[in-house]
Amino acid sequence: MNVFFRLTAVSLVSLLPLHASAGEVEVLHWWTSGGEKRAVDTLQQLIEKQGHTWKDFAVAGGGGEAAMTVLKTRAVSGNPPSAAQIKGPDIQEWGELGLLGNLDEVADEQGWDRLLPPQVVDVMKYQDNYVAVPVNVHRVNWLWINPEVFAKAGATPPNTLDELFAAADKLREAGYIAIAHGGQPWQDATVFESLALSILGPQEYHKAFVDLDSKVLSGPGMVQAFSALAKLRGYIDADAAGRDWNGATGLLIDGKAGMQIMGDWAKSEWTAAGKVAGKDYQCVPFPGTQGDFTFNIDSLAMFLLSKGENRRAQEDLARTVMGSEFQEIFNKNKGSIPVRLDQDMSSFDACAQRSMADFREAAGNDGLQPSLAHGMAASSYVQGAVFDVVTNFFNDPKADPERAARQLAAAIAAVQ
Ligand code: BGC
């Protein structure tokens, strides 16, 4: 064998995957903020450790609208990725298209039926087969507070909507941005659904956003929720338009703003900045929603694959995501709580512990409700209709709350 041939043979061997069945996983997601990236990197590392190749398919844009558009284009051209961040009722829509694979073998082996809350199992299955693996449980109805800013302004953490506006007044008088917000439709809807939950309570919230009951959608509670949204607009700074959610979190971290209304992925930014829950920042349930829990479960749906080794890599991806090691390190970085009911929470921070306690409690009554703004409650068409009405209202200082509530009911009826 000449030298050239030997060298080539050696380098080819070193290029071979670590084990014979190593394959590639291409994963579409929208975890692109500093904190989110740290979280998803942990998954990439665990996959690569098993010899597989990770092909990152990150599409920036909070809330995932842009990612879903790109995914549809790829799927239409017959070339979907192995896995994609698809959530809630959308999983059923993709299942109906016949594009999703079957994860039952991995699910049986790991006992997913036993490890997961039944509400989660239902969402991950299409026609009784697992087609997606759940990653985490995010809570949406949180209020984030910078305690130092609060102390300087003489404000106290609010428990009611009146107290929220009183704290906002103090913060504004002291020269701070009272409420850090980014002007994007999904962020407007995130704030709106927490206001609606606070005013309507969980049962009426359910009638509105899950049952799509037009009486509740256009009723007095919803009118009040729009009025509260209009009031809240007065506490947001003039540069909010187009700002990303993590930019808004940054305003709190930098001590420029006092509060942010956002799901607990906001915590990923605090964690990435080396800040400690309960000390550098506080999480309180959104005023008037104590004990309630609007959930947002991230999941990776798996597409049908033809290549055996990529199929095995895909199964390893699912197996890894449900594994305790991933559930712990990912969720600590992501701000969410583990989806496994048997996970040891002792090393998680104060916000995660509170989230888990409230999740368990809310699951025992009507307090556990799906987030509309994050695609858990209704189809993407309904979600889009709500985004349009809420954002148009939010951007028009003269808009009338009663008219907005009527428009909400009409827009939802039109897409059903
Ligand atoms: C997703 C989170 C993500 C957030 C911001 C939500 O819809 O569920 O995982 O961190 O959007 O992009």
C-alpha cells in the first residue's frame, strides 16, 4: 500500500461515525435567543455524543410563526426535516397530512404513558400513535420583576390588576419603563391572554379560547380584558414596536424597566446572564391568576424518513429528549419545567419549583389551561385570527374595546 493510499484509508476511517447505525437528525426550531441557544446546544451535544450528526435548522422569530412558514415550504417540496418544533393541535393537522412517523417503540420502551401527564399524552399522539416527543412545560402567566428597580421606585409586587397598575404608576413616576414589551403580534397576544385569564377566570377562559364560545368571546369579560390592554399600553415605552421578547427581558436585566409579562422562557435570558431567581429577579404569577397555569408545551414532531440510519438517529433523539439527563439540563437553561412526572426537582430554582407546584395543583382543578397565544388551545387559524384582532386593537389608541370583542368573536367564527 503506498503512503497516499494508507493516509486516505486512515482519514476515511476517522470520518466514519462512532457506531455503525449513526445517522443525521435535522431539527427545526426557533430557539435563537442567547438563553434559548444555550438550552438547545445541550440537546445537540447529547445527540453528537451518540455519534449522530446534528443539522441545526434554526429559524429566528419568537413564538415560531416564521419557523412554521419555512417548515410548510420544506414539507411542500417533499423534503421535511427529521424533527420540527410543532405544538398542540397543530400536531394533529400535520398528522392528517400523513407526514409524521411513529414513535411507539421508543415510547413503550421508556414508558411514556406512565411518565407523562394524560393531557400531554393526548397532544403527542395522532390516531393513538405517538408522533411527537414533549420537551418541557412552559408556564405563560408569569410577571417578571426587577426587585432593585421596584425598591428604588417604592413599588410592591402586585397580586391584583389594580396593584399592577399602581406599581406601574410608581415605576413610571420614578423614571423607569414600567412594563417592558416588544411590539409583535404574539407578544401582544401573550399579554392579552393573561389579562383575559385574570378577568374571566379559568372556566370562562376555557369557554372562550378552547370551546370558542362566541357569547364569551364577545361578552362583558372580554370587553374588560380589551379595556385593561388599552390601559396597559400607556405603560409601555415608545420604542417597543418590533422589539424582540428577549430585548424586553434585557431592559429588566439592565435595570431600565421594572416588569415584563411573558412566559418563563424569559428566565432563560436571566439564567444566561448569570442572575439568580428570587434574588436578582422575581417571578410572580400574573396578577389575579394565582393558582392558575396557562401551559405551553414544546414538542418535537417526527417526520417519516426513508433512510434506516436516520430513522434510528431520530429514535435516539426522541429517547434523549425524554431522558432525565436532558430534561434536567435543558429545562434549567430554558426556564421551563420537566415534562416527566418523576423528575427530581430538588436542584431547580425557586421559579421552577413554584411552577411545578402550581402545575400539579392546577392539574387537579380547572386551573390548568392551554395557552392560546402559544398554539395550545386552538388551531393555527384561530390563533392567527386572535393575533390580528388583538394587535390591531393594541396599535390603535382610539380602538373601542366593545367593538374589539365583537370583532374577536366574528374573526374566530370566520376561520372555523
Ligand atoms: C415557545 C418557546 C420559545 C418562545 C419564544 C414559544 O412559543 O414555546 O419555546 O422560547 O416561544 O420564542
